Amino acid sequence: MVDSAFFPTVKNSVGRLRVLATIAFLSFVVPSDSYGFVKLPHVFGDGMVLQSDAVVPVWGEADVDETVVVEFNGNKKTTRADEQGKWRVFLPPQTSGGPYELVITAKNKIVCKDVYLGDVWICAGQSNMSFPLKRAVNSKEETKTARYPRIRFLTVPAQSSEVPLTDFDASWRICSPETAPDVSALSYFFARNRIPIGIIVLAWGGSTAEAWTDRNVLKKYPELEPLTVPERIEKTVPCQKAGYLRDGMIMPVCPYAIKGVVWYQGESNANRAWQYRTLFPIMIANWREDWGQGDFPFYFVQLPNFMKIQEKPGASAWAELREAQHKTLAVRNVGEVVTIDVGSAYDLHPQNKEIVGDRLARLVLAKTYRQDIPYSGPEFSSMTIEDNKAILTFSFAESGLKIVGNSQCDDSILRGFEVAGKDQKFYRAEAVIQDDSVIVSAPEVPNPVAVRYAWANNPVCNLSNDSELPASPFRTDDWAGATVNAL
């Protein structure tokens, strides 16, 4: 049907016949935009960043058996669309640089302009990852100077699906004072430390790790199979349905060549923290399998302090979730950023995203780009008992341990330690630094067997190292947690 608004009014029948004849002729000689033309998904487009020093897949749609030619920076690849009209080519590794043009030619031609070769990072998770720069600390001052023309963002819209999708409606945006306020604050501060860089944001507030994981993979594990039963999925909100965000948001991006992943999530899984010990490593393995690019770096933010301060030692689902995250460091090429000192008692979304982004950048620069810079706070190493005292040693403390004050406590007394005997009853402990060790004791526990540090939803703690990076929460015992039977 022709919209009359696009044509002048024709007052006589002869004129009308001539217009209709012209329309009929054009319908035969001009192919429709929706049929017969080569297409690219929205992950490709003007202003994008392609991964340097890596094989780069480029894919799309065309007529069945249609010849498709892809040209980029002196490289030319030719292929044919298969019986479903799908095609894919692989560009060879190339060094960083730009701008270039990506040209795809079949019956029509698509030209993606202002394309750079650099590093592409996926920034994914729930609301603390999607948290926009305009809500962060010092956002007005930061956005005024946010002129980074070689930092580009692609924010995939929140979409869930029970079957794998192939596309979404969004486009790459160059970082500027006009675009920066709405981008992920954490990804912005992370990206600001290295250019050229492309950031693909995959985040949905309130999402669970199982929603980002292939449900068919989850079914293989008895302890995770309850997450995939139809009755549970039907009653669950879209961003927490097993597999629905993997199919809706990850699949349209795969297998876009990337450098690695930055992950900030866990709040929505805290009540099932014990289960997260299994779920999180499986999710990471599933992503690596989906992308097919080997064991790429996967760096995550440990949950910060949150909720009311507990007056006495006790159970904590958030502490158990942090522990589950920390145990994931056993997975190859995984790293952790500790944020136990920058949270908020009454705000699930801490506004100081700059310090978290800087710590992430420090971790990536050290572990991925092999720069000789400190990137970790103290890590618990071992415990010995002498008389009524527990002596703890730490790695990442070569220059000694240090008390660093924060918003919750001063910098004069070491805080955050608890000690228990065989009765598993914990008491606040006195703790003293001695070089790279901490000596812990409590008068109520003459025979200590276990020590915990920062083991609470919102712990008061201040152990650091000479680089003023906070120690990760830990415990020396392996007693069953409060969430051990939570499904």
C-alpha cells in the first residue's frame, strides 16, 4: 500500500493511472530493503571498535547462495550465504589503529565508517553495572571533560528471550560530554584508562547469574537443575529466568571478537550464595564456550559492604556470596576487585564508581597488559595457633600490612576480625599487625580454631597493604554457611 502523503494530489484519472503505473514499475526494478539485500546485525556499525591482534568474525544475512564480499584495511574476504541466508567471514589479526572503513558488498553495499582497531571489553552484570555516569559522584564535572573520541560504547538494550536472538536495536556511540551521562559509569571509568577501546555493555538491573547462562548447561548439574524447571521459570521475572538473558542479549553479540569481560553482579544471587560457588564458574565457562575465543580474561567486582552494621558476629549471605566469588579465582585467567570499603549502608548502588573503575583498570593493566603495578590488597595465606593467639600470614603484603581508614572506621585500630573455638561461636577479636602477619585473639576464646575477617553484610574493617588496596574478606573455617541449602 502506497502512503498518499508521499505523492502530490492527482485530479484526473489519466494522471492517477500514470502514477500507479510508475509505482508498479518501481516495485519490480527496485529490490525491497527487507529482501535481497545484504544485512549486518547492529553489533557492527559506524564508530565501532574491532578487536586488534585477533581473528575477527564478521557476519550477517543475504539471499541464499548470494556472493558476499567483505573488505577492511587492505583485506578482502569472499563467501556465499548458506541455505538459511547466513554468512560469515574471518578477518586476519591486525594491529591497533584507524579510522578505517568496513565495506560489505553483495546486491547492495554497506559501508561502516570511522572504525578503529583496539581492545573490546564486555562490561556486564546487573544494576551496579548499568548505573549511569550522570548519577555517579562528581558526574557534572566528569562529563564536561569526557572528550574521548577513541572510546566507543555499545549498550545492548535489556531484552529477554526463550530462544537465541540474532540482533537488537542500538548503535555505537562515541564518548563525549553529550553521550557520557547515560553510559555505564563503571565501564566509563574503566575505559578512560586505555584508548582506543570499545565497550559493549550487557546489563540488566536485578538479573541473576543463571539468567546469563545457557539453561541446557545448567541442567547438567543436579544442584542447578532446579533453576531450569518450567514451573520456576514461569513464576520468575524476565531478568531472572534461567537462560533468558543469555539468549536475549549475549547471543546477538557472539562471537564478536573481544579482549575480555568485566563483571559486576551477585546481589540477586546472595540468598543462594552457596549455590553461586557452582553457578558462577559454570557461567564463565559457558560464556567462553559461546564466544569460542579461548579462556579470555574474566574480571569481576566483589560485592561491596551494604545494609545495617551488625553489632555482633553472625551469619551473612552477602559474606558467603563474596566468598563464592573469591573461590572463583581458582578458574584460569580470572581476577577480582575488592570493594569492601566503598559501599553504602543504605544504598544498593554506591555512587563512587570511579574508585571501582580505577581498581578494575589497575587489575587489567597488571594481569592482561603485564604492567608492573600493584593490583591486589592482602590475601589470606595461612594460620598457625600459638598459645591463645592465631597468627595469620598474607600474600600481596611484601611491603607490609597497613591500617587504612575509611568512612566506617578510623586508621588507628585494626578492625574486622572475629575468632572462635570448637563451639563455632565467634567473638570480636583484638588484632595487631606484625610485618606481613596479623595476630588475633579474644579473651572469650582461650583455644582459637577459626578466624574470620570482614564477615558481615556491612563489616567495619580496615586492613590494607602499602598500596592502600583493601584486604579481601575471608574465613579460615569451612563450616556450613547459612545459605548452604538454599535453592
